[in-house]
Amino acid sequence: MAAPATPRGSVLKDVVAYVEVWSANGTENYSKTFTNQLVEMGAKVSKTFNKHVTHVVFKDGYPRTWDKARERGVKLVSVLWVEKCRTAGAHVDEALFPAANTHEHLPCLVKKKHRCMQPKDFTPKTPENDKRLQKKFEKMANELQRQKTTLDNDVPVLLFESGGALMYSPTATAHRGRLSAMEQRLQEMKEKRANLSPTSSQMIEKSYDNPVHTSCEASLNISHDTLCSDVKPGPARQDVPEGAREGCEDHARPAAAKKRGRGPKPVRTLVMTSMPTEKQSIVTRVVAKLKGFSLAREVCESTTHVLAGQALRTLNVLLGLARGCWILSYEWVLWSLELGHWISEEPFELSDSFPAAPLCRQERHLSAGQYQGTLFADQPTMFISPASDPPRAKLWELVLLCGGRVTGVPRQASLFIGPCQGRRKEAVTYLSEKWILDSVTQHAVCACEDYLLRP
């Protein structure tokens, strides 16, 4: 007989935690959210770092807190450990989720004092309804951009350009290799600048003095007319996916074109589903800080990522599958927050719960034009009942996205989906709505016999 499950309120009953979770620039305190989660799991949370503390939940906190925890042998864990304990309903091994001290890798940055401007009873606001908070997040983004170029790790980095295109850097090691080669090349051209126009010479000087640019930025800052035979504009083909080259071209435009304020709103949208309000608030703030996405309520043409708080088959998940979107767990956002940039999605794809996710995503990636699935391409014309559940409009959209044909006239259809109150025809097959839902989930047309609606 299986042992009874541990009640959620006693998962961390032996833990005495001290929480220090701050934004990268030390002006926003995120500790309250994780404090509440620890208390819900039975842990005691101390307001001071005393001798009874057993765990320190740490992100961008005070250096002295980190040093004190190391000296006393207290377990230093990241926010991911708290989340994993909550979702697993068990005390997870702390060694799997160690905290990171970014100050150890950033000796060139000034370590600012933490200042929390929020009152104790502060209710979090979103950037959409608070302009002051939006300005703070913009400052965070600038700070994170500086950290990306100095952190020493091999985590894949996803960068979004102003036009919405994706820029991918495989690893920091390869990135540094390209920088070294570019610096050497720029030095050679700098020595020959006497033969160039004054404008080109100044641009080379600027690129050489600021070597933290990517090779794409550095090369495209040089006069194209003079140096096109010497420098290839952008990273090597194997390092950048097809969608990234369009983003690189933006750097070749005149400087006047960039002086347009904050630029257009990101064309890429992210949709949240099966997620409580508390997590939605965190996702909203992280998206506002790291940029690159707009948030949307429902999956649409511009949606590329669907973030699921739980692995439930919702309409947004199904529409995300049909459109070839990333179907990701909430941990992807937490890891991105931990590292200060959007990271590679593959480790967080919910492929176990939704096997169709990687298949549809690869099909979308390989499609030449606008992606459309072929799941229902060989199926007869369908009529969807107005009384169907889920709503008729959503089922209609699903079928069309998967290459099927739908009609609004019952006599023109060979498949009738959903409840039928009238007289049935012998030549028509009457199926439950689940036939569509299960087929989309499995990325394979299910046998009609299993979904027949009996008279």
C-alpha cells in the first residue's frame, strides 16, 4: 500500500528560511512572494539572519548575506527551489537548485545599496497601469544588458532586437571567440584608417573602443561601401538561425532612423494559461523587465510562447499546439529571472504532457510561409454544432489551423461535431468534440469509432 502523501502545509516544517530576493539593480524587492509560498509549505521565515536560519533563498541580495551564509554553512538556494518544492509537494534536494551570486562575476559593477521604496502593505502593480513602475523596469533592462556581456556562463542567450527579430547566441565561450577575432580585425582596420573617409574612421574608432558589441553590431557599424569586401555583416551562418538575420540588418540603418523614442511594441506575444494570479504578476513583471514580448489573453497569429502554470489541456494550449508555439512550464520564467535574460526554451518544453508540441513547433520552423498544419487535411468537410463545448468559434479555428474544412451548412458536411437535436442522416458521422481535442493533443487523427455520438 502506498504511503499517504505529505500535506502541503508540512512539506518544509523543518526549514527556517531567510529570504532575500531583489531585482538586479537592487531597487525592487520580490521577497514577499516567495516568503508566502514558504509559509504555505510549513516553513518558518525569519526577518533576520540569526543562528536558527537553515536556508537562505537568495537572488541579487546583499554580499554580506551571501558571505555570512557561506561562513555558517547555511544552505543557499535559488527561488527555483521554493517553486520546485511547491509543485512537487516534497522537500526537494537543495543541491539541485543552488543560488547564484552574480557579484562574484561582476567586479566591474558598482555594488549599489538595496533600497526598497515599497510600504509593507504594498500591493504589486503592473507596468501597464503604473508608469513609474514601467520606468524602473526600463532601468532594470539596461542593467541586465550590461550583465549579459560580463557574466561568465555557458547558458544560451536569446536576445530580441528592436524590430522584434530574434538574435541567438549559442554559448558565452563561442561568443567571446567571435569578439576576439573581431577585435583583432578592427585593430587591423584601425591601422589602415588613413585610407578611409573621416566618417568611416570615426565609426571604427567607436567600435574598437567599445568591444562588448556582438560581431554583428561591430561589423555593421563600419562603412559598408568601404569595407564590404573585408567584413561579412553579422555572425557566421551556423551561429544564427534564419529569423535572426533580419534583426542584424536593423543595425545597418542610419542613426536618424533609430531616434524614434521607445520604438514599436514587440510583435511577439506570450500567453499565460492555468496560472494563478500570483504567478501571473511575476510573469508580467519579468516580461516588462526583460522585454521582447507583449502579453496577450488568447493565442493569436503573433503568439510564439504559451506559458502553462499547470500541464492542463486548455484552449490556449490547444491553439498554441495548432500554431506551432512553444508550450513551456512556469520554471522557464523563473530561470530567466535568475539569470537576467531569456534562456533557451527546450529544457522547459512540456513535451511529456503534450507530445505534439515539439512536432508542431518544428513544422512551423520549417514552413516557408505562414504555418498551417495538415492534421485534418484529409478529413471530410465538418459542421460544428452551435451548442458545442468548447465554443463553436474556437473549435472552428482549431480545425482550420490544422488544415481541415468547415462549413456553416449542415447538409454540406460529412462530419457533424457536437450535440445534434434534429433528425440524423445516415451518410453523416456524428462525433463528440473530444475527437478534435484529442487529435490535436496527440498530433494524430483519432479513430472516429471511439467518439461516435449515440442517438
